[in-house]
Amino acid sequence: MSTAKDRSPAGSGLNDDIGEQKRLALYRSQVRLREAEQRAFDLFLQNLVKGTSHLSLGQEAIAAGFAEAMVKGDLSFCTYRGHAHTLARGVPVEKVLGELMQRDNGLMRGKGGSMHLTSEEHGVMGSYAIIGAHLPIACGAAWRAQYKGDKDVSVCFFGDGTTNIGAFHEALNFAAIWKLPVVFVCENNLYMEYTPIGDVTAVEHPAADRASAYGLERIVIDGNDADEVYRTAQKAFAKARAGEGPSLIECMTYRHSGHSRADPAKYRPEGELEKWKLRDPIKIYRERLKQFGVSDETISAIDASVLKEVDDATEACKAAPVPPEEIIFTDVYANGGWAWRN
Amino acid sequence: MAELTYRDAVARGIAQEMARDPDVVFLGEDVAKAGGVFKATVGLYEQFGPLRVRDTPISEQAILGAAMGAAMTGLKPIAEIMFSDFFAVCFDYIANEFPKSRYMSNGQTKCPLVVRTGNGAGSRFGAQHSQSVENWCMMIPGLKVVAPSTPLDVIGLLAAAVRDPDPVIFLEHKSLYATKGEVPDGEIVDTLGTAKIVRPGKDCTIIALALMVSRALAAAEILQVEHGIDCEVIDVRSLVPLDTKTILGSVAKTHRLFSVEENPRLCGWGAEIVSIVADEAFYDLDGPPVRITTPHIPLPAADNLEDLVLPTPARIVETIRRSLGS
């Protein structure tokens, strides 16, 4: 709901459909994802983040834009590159950093790790590390909503590389024929792990150019513009909630870091990263806020409060104990244990 | 009490659970309007309607993935994979997704679903439509695995599987669909993780599963009549959870163990049980445990060839007779 206070200065000529309150939330979310992931990277260099981790630095507008368009009860299905999507649904930074740092305060107490972030209470129904696996799973959650008459939407995030695995195509067809309330979000960051997506895909737009095969609209958006992402998400969610079926949205973006922590991304052509950094989603959005008359003080206050959350979370995680050994044997089965025999 | 085929027992078991709980839904290829390629789900579409009994495309990953998403969010899906051999094209869900989600999320998520499938040989379908894949499933932590041998057990174990809060792989044997058995009227619910002594005996224990149970019983009859060997036959029924108590108790009584397994030899389910018995009941044994299995080969299609490779009553009799030295 737009209020007088939300509106941009009269005569600015800028689209004010989003409103100041939501714009500040979108900005805050993007900065929070950036700072938290940058911190994860720094902690990795200090050997405090273990295992692997896949960062979304540079792709924050997509996670923030979709999450801000979601309402309580909507469900997120993420990939192994899922820190941003998990945080964007409101999961505390401490819970995510704790999991990355293998501490007992982690989201899953160290039993899942970076690639499997899950927070059911926030609607984050899991992060899936097998490419494509979660697209059919999101269909199933949407089928439940359809069957029970629930109004929630299942939102499934994945990368450009996922568009070449079978489960992607099975899920799109399945969602289309059953008219399921599911929204598929392809984050096209131009690289399938280390390989340019264009080198291994028959079409220019790996998701959108396949949409017509499933009777879906071809949608390609600027994934570095949180407003555009937010508006597109709202439209797709409204369609899903109205019982009009799935959407497939391809968001063009770029990851600033390598595929995983082991990847220095030397395969990039010279200058490509620098070019994309000019289109950094947070830089774009900070300028947008200023165009709408948001003061430097307001922006700095958001930046400072985010940094404080991340700093506090870091200290809490450093002080947290490692998980107790007895949880090795818990929650294999629903009775809480692991017994496979009497 | 009525006589029912194993095939009709499947439909009755599903119907019993769908009538009891509106959250039970059923999906698979050709399962609704066509009533299933084995005719095991005839009438369900008519009884429960198109929202609860749904035909899917040939998309095994979509079938199992959708079942999982529905299960995670509140439904109790039954998914059919037409032939168990097709587990190979959707094994990610069976091996990586269903059984690991709860553990990885530290208990936040649930996955109460049943995957029904036609398992086993005898139909001359060749190496990609005849396999016994129970050992593929048994090796995965987080799954439960059952394989009924009678119409009564089909209903009771299916009901138990649907009501169970964990993912259950339900292996129906294709060569049993036409077999008949007595089934009482009214609701039938069994217990997962329970083996059944289907023939008491004192000289040796034979453990068997699904189609092999009737062959073990036939062999036991011949051994009794022709050789004076009194076999105890156990229908294992549930590989996970495994009722080791019943098996170890039987071995303590008979002092000899034979498994009859349709799965190919390496890592067959009997190997795990033999290992448990060797660990925990070695001094109860009067001789080596012996596994009678399908050889470690892909299954041939021709009548005479397929018949030769599956354990038969004659092979069971011969193996046990020789092992017991009578």
C-alpha cells in the first residue's frame, strides 16, 4: 500500500509504484547479503569457514527482490549457492555464519553445511546441492498448495547451468500441465561453474528461450536491478496465486567471485568483471535511493546497522562451541534416532 | 474374509488409506484413468477423483520430486514408479533427497511418503524390466524398505508405510500380482520392521523375501517329505527396519542359516544378515551360513534362461541338502 510518505518527490518523473518503505527494505536486504557473504569470504581466508562455499556476491538484487515480494508462508527452494536466498527470508546472519563456521549455533548445528541451508520457520525449504533436484520438489510443494487451496507460492531459484539437466525440463512440463503455483527463477550469471554458459547451451538465453516449449511466456530481466526483480516477482506471484500457473524468469546477472571458494575465476576475459562491477546492484540501488530523495544519512544508518549485525554475528559465532558429538546419530528417522534394526 | 489377488490388494490398501486420510494422494504413470499397467490401481481414480489420483508424464524425477515436495509440506503422497529398474533414472531422490533432508536440516524437515514399484523377475521382460533392486534401497541410511509376499501383507504393510513418518520404498513383486490369498474384512494395518515365521522348523532357518518366500516354502516341504529336514522359513518382509531379533532367535534354535535372494549376488540383502549372524551368533552356528542368490549377471529374457538363474525350489533343496550332509 502506497502512502503519501512513500511517494517520490513530485515531478521527479520516476516510477514510484514501489514506495520508499519497500525501497529501503530492498536496499537493506542487498547490503545485508553483501556484507554477510563478504564476511564469510573473509572468515574463509582466516580458516574459520570450512568446507566449500558458493557466494552470490554481485547477484544480491535477485535474492532481495524476490524475498521482498514474498509473504509469510511462501516457500523458497534454493541451490547450494543459497546463502543469499536464506538470509533474504529473514534468517539471522549468526545462524548462517554459524553453519558455515561449523558451530553449534549454526542453522543446522553443523549437520548440513553451506550447501544445505534450511530454515523451515522462515519458509526456506532447503538448499539443494544436486543440480536440478529442487525444481520437481518445488512442484510438489505447489501441488500441495493447489490441492489444499492454500495461497502460498513456491519459489525455486537456480543457476543457468541447471537449465541443461533433465529435472529442469521434467519440472517445467509438470508444473505447466498441472498449472502449479510455482515460480522458477534462473539466475543467469553467464557461467556454468567454470564454463561460459553459451559454450554449452543451444540457445542464447538458457531458461527463457526454453519457455515456449512448455507454453510459458519468455521473460528476461535485468537481475541487477532490484526494482525490476521485485516488480517481476510480484507479477509472477499474483499469477500463481490466481491459479494461472507457473512462471519461468531469467535474471541476467554476474557473480563477482569464483564458482566456489576453490575457484579464482581465471577463465574470465579481461575487463569483464570490471564492466559488471559498474553495474553492481548495490551501487545501482544506492543511486536509485538518492534519486528518490533518500538522504545520505538514512543510507549510512542502514549500512551501519547491517554491519553491526554482521559484526555481532561474527563474534557470536567465534565464541560458539562446536556441535556436540551426540547429534551425529540424531534425526536420521522421524523418531529422532538412526536405528535400522531391532 | 475374502480371497483377493495381490494385485487387488494393492488397490484395496491404497483405497483404505485414501478413505481414512484426505492428505493421502497418489501419482504415477498410467495409474489413474488406465488403472496401472499391472492393473493394480483399478478403481482408485473413479473412487477418489482426479485431484487425488493423478496421471503423470513419463518423468520419474518429477514424480518423486513432486512427491517429496508435497510430503515436506503436509501431504502423504504415494508415488508409483512403474518398474523398479526405473529407480535408476530418479535415484537422486531415493539416495540423496528423501533420506537426507531431515538429517541435513537437523530435524527441521519431514518426508512421509511411499514409493510403490513393480520389482523382480518372472515376466521375461529382460534385464531392464525384471531386476530385484531391494539391495539398491537397503544400503541408503534414512530410507525404510519393505517387500510383501502375500495379499494380506500388501494391505497391512502398505497401510503401515503410508502412516509412517519416514520415506518408505514399497517393493511389489510383479510375479506375485496374480497370486491369491485370504484377506479378512475391515481395516488392516501391519507393523514395519517385523519379520514373520511362516513355517516353523528345527533343523535350519531359511530367510526369504517376496517371490522367494513361496519358493522357500516349496523347498521346505520337499526337504521335509523327501529328506526329513525340518526347515524354519522366515519371510523377512522388511529390510529396513530389519527384524534381526526374529532371525537371530531362529538361528539360535536351528543353528543353520540359508538366505534365498532374488537380487544379484554382490551386496545382496542376505549378505548383511549373514554378517550380522556371523558377528552376533557365530557360536550358535553348526555350519557356515549359505546364500542362495541369482548369479551376478544381468537377467536374460528367454523363459528357460530366466528360469535357470533365479533361485528355484530345486536349487534351494539341493543346496540345503548338501550343506546339511543328508
